[in-house]
Amino acid sequence: MSTSFAPGPAHVVRKQTVLLLGGTGLVGTACLRLLARDDRVGEVRLLVRRASAATLAGLDATNRVVEHVIDYDWPDAESDIFKVDSVICALGTTIRTAGSQNAFRKVDYEYPLRIAGIARRHGASHFAIVSAIGADSQARTFYSRVKGDVEEGLKKLDYPVLTIVRPSFLMGEREESRPLESIARRVGMYLPPKWRSISVERVARALVTEVLSDDTRGVNIIENDALHRAPPLCR
């Protein structure tokens, strides 16, 4: 006697919804391009302070990216836009651009922690952030101390997965002028991998790869030399 079995339903891979902070900046723009063309992503929710069609210019024809204008100082914590699987935070400024140390800390510390807390309460399971080489809450320099503080704050939010990427000086074309950073980038090209300047594409790829991976657990810190050891970028 033979028994026949009807074929079961095809395995459906659930696509991720990713919240992207700082998507108009250097690293954020590179992340947006990668996310917009990745079939593992169902939707990218791009948080911006003001609407700008230019932000989405140059992306592949896709309905994956949805722009949301928010006030980072007073976000609607009950909004469904924070109901996502993962968050990538590429927010960042300089003291010169921000205007003061307090303003800098607001962008690089308060905003990431505020959105991270809201997204976690809505069920997000993975938070990935661009930090910086030398980040340490006990550091002597203000910049490194703020970066260390935000890392420590994120660890307390009980994310199942937390990815922290610590690049050195970033290589890429900024809209704003940062003369000292430009000089440091050029000098940094000749340093050992631990401190060598790194391309924004490598940083973005590390963030997106970790967020879309099913194998990552716990707190994962990716240092600058590890970014340089990653396989060559496909062009």
C-alpha cells in the first residue's frame, strides 16, 4: 500500500523592517543604499528632521524606503513607526557643527538612547550603532567619553542583540566642511589597521550585515581593524 503526500506550503522568509537614524549622513546614506536593494528587507523606515526628496535620489526603484519626519526632542513614543525588527543608528555630529558640547551630547547620546528605548518597548530586537575608535565612558576627551556613555546606556536597554561599530576617521565625501577631519583622514591612510582611516562603505556594510544576520547574539563590538579585515567590497 502506498501513501501519497501533498506538498506542503513553500517556506516563506520573513522580511525585516528596519528603522534607520541618520540616513542623510555619510554612513547613513551608504546604509540606506544597501538596505534599499536587499531582498531580506521588507521596509526601511527613514527618520528625518525635515522632508527631502533628495534623500531618496539615486536609489533603485523600490517601495522599501518610507521617510518619516520626526522631532527627536519630542518623538511620539506610541507611534507604530517604531514597531520594527531592527534599528541602525548613524546619527552623529561635531561640536563645531552642533555649536556646543551640550548640543553635541544631545545628538550623539540623548537621541540614540531615546529612540533605542522607544523601539525596544515596541519589540525591536537588534540595535546597531556607529560609535568611534577609543570610545570609553572614562576617557579624558569629551568626544570619546560621550561615545562610551552611549554604548554603556545601550547595554542597559536589554536588546537581545547590540552591535557597536567603532571606526577610525571615515573616508567619504561630506556636504559640510571638516578641515581637521580631512587632514586626519589623509594621515590616517598610512597608519596600522587599528587606527587607519576606513571607508564609509565598509562601515555601512558591517552594520547592515550584522542587522540582517540570524546568527548574531549578545553585544558585538566591531573594531576598526576588523573592518579592514573584512572581504573586499564588490563594485
